[in-house]
Amino acid sequence: MSVSEKIKQLKQNIPNNVTLVAVSKTKPNELILEAYQSGHKIFGENKVQELTAKHEALPKDIEWHLIGHLQSNKVKYIAPFVALIHSVDSFKLLQEINKQARKNNRVINCLLQIYIAKEETKFGLSENETLEILNSPDFLILNNINIIGIMGMASNTDNVDIVRNEFKSLKVFFEKLKSQFPINNNLNLSQISMGMSGDYKIAIEEGSTIIRVGSSLFGDR
Ligand SMILES: *Cc1c(COP(=O)(O)O)cnc(C)c1O
């Protein structure tokens, strides 16, 4: 099956309110263009350099999402065009995104990446760190970012109970945040980005609104 057919089939099998980010990291522009030409416009990359190069080479109405760890000193390269940053994992990074967004006369949509997996290697904020950021007076003055939700990655395990429980805990935390932090000028919590090739079905069952799917569309990396 072609990439376009796989995307079409996946979209038919997920609810309408769930957004598919086609994760194209390491994949060539021709393959992305093929998917684009069949009508899919939302792609995710995890490295700034690759994202920037692909943005330059490919049609300008592609909605590019950064899904991987972001270093503050690289924000400036993506600030002119990035549609959504899934991986905000510190207040310092958020301040830098705000600064670069302002320079570009933009408001950049962001998700706070929350640590849900047991593994040590995963980036992300703890629940307490998240609350600290959102409660901070310094957060209120960031006018060029918009926090539209949270992102999480489940443990890389075949144990579906562990994965389901991690997604459940992210959803519980999301609901808590929504009740505690009403919509304001830079916060409008409506999205949960969770679920990848191996676990997007469970993620959707547990309330995901954005899935990030790579290998099952584009093939193994
Ligand atoms: C690579 C990646 C994905 C997609 O993973 P697949 O297993 O290929 O679907 C999703 N999210 C993040 C953060 C990634 O780095």
C-alpha cells in the first residue's frame, strides 16, 4: 500500500475529532510530497535541522509540528513557521519560544510535555513542575505563546496495561488542569497529544485528540 493509501485508511479508522500528525522524520521529501498531494497537510519532525530543511524544500502550506526535544538555542530557526511545538519541557524553553515568536509577530501554539513513562530516558515535566509553571506570575506575561494542551509518551513496552494506565493518568491530569486553569490569553487547554504507531488505538480510547504516527505509515526507520 502507498503512503497516501495508508494515511487515508488510518484517517477512516480514527474519530473525526482526532488529528493525525504524520511523523516523517528521516523520510525523504518525495514521500512527504506524495502524502501531501493526496491531501494530508500535517507532518511532525523531531529534529530542528531536519524540520527547517524540509520546511524550506516543501510546500508552504504544510503544517509542521515539532515533536522532539527542543533546545532553547534552536527555537529561533523554527519560530517563523512552526505550527505546534509538542515538546515544551521547561519554563526557560517556554520563555525563549515566547521571545522568538514575538520577534516574528506570531503566537506559537505549544503543548507541555508531561512525563508519564517509567523509563528514565524520557523528557518531560512532572505534574508538580507543570503546576508551578502555570501558577507562576511570569507565565501570565507570555503573550506570544498559547498553551493548547499537553503531550505524553507511554513506556515502550508490549504490556498494554502499563501503556493504558499511563495514558489514563495523563487524561486525569489533563482534566485536573482544565478545571484548575480557566481559558485565558495564553492558555486554552483542549488537546492531548498521545499515541504513536504501536499504541494510538489505546491512546484514542483513553481520550487522545492528537496522534503522532510514523513507522506504520512511512515504514520502519
Ligand atoms: C518518532 C516519534 C513518533 C512516531 O513514532 P512511530 O512509532 O514511528 O509511530 C511519535 N512521537 C515522537 C515524540 C517521536 O519521536
